[in-house]
Amino acid sequence: MAKRVPSVPVGWQPGPPRPELAPGAWVNRAPRGLGQVLGRLQAPGLAEDCTLARIDAFWAELVGPQIAALAQVESLQAGELRVAVSHPVWRTELAGLAEELRGRINERLRETSEEEREAVRRLRFV
């Protein structure tokens, strides 16, 4: 004979064991405010993923279509932006422009964000 689950209102689910409740008690899992949910999304690396997506969105405009066709942003970790470059000559050329590009990237990020920190501290061309 299958175990019958009682009918409960939407948003109510079996909760984790808590001493003040009977075992298997139902607790309210009703929708929460957006602010409460977003506060939990501050997982490590999430901010860098969002920053990388923003850089990728304006990369071609920043470096121009010809360079963007040869060099694509790849990752951002601990302030280091990795850029995949398809040709060694262009890798060397872009390495010489790294400080200028880094400054332009951070300036553009500050224009579109309220953050004051430098998100990109180093560029690495691979």
C-alpha cells in the first residue's frame, strides 16, 4: 500500500527536523522577497562571472572589430583577465598595450556600475 501524502496549501513542504516541531511537520516555504533571494546568490565567483559577461559585451567596441576577431575574453579570476589570442604576433602586440587596455576596461566598468574598485588588475594573453 502506497503512503498517502496529505493535501497541503501551495508553498508548504516538509521541513528539516527542528526540536520545537513534531517530526515530519510541514513548514511554510512560501515565496520570499527578491532581496532575500538575491542576498543568497553572493556565491564566490559570481561577481566575477557577471563582470566577465559585461566585459565580453563591450570588448569588440573597446578593441575594434579586427582585434576582437582575433582576441576573445576567456575568463576572469582574482582580478586577472585572460584573453585568448589566435596569433602569436597579436599576442605580443596586445601585451604591449595591456596597461592601456586594462585602464580602459576598468573605466568602462565604472561607468556602468557603482563599484569603485578595479575589477581587472592584470591582463594575460594566451
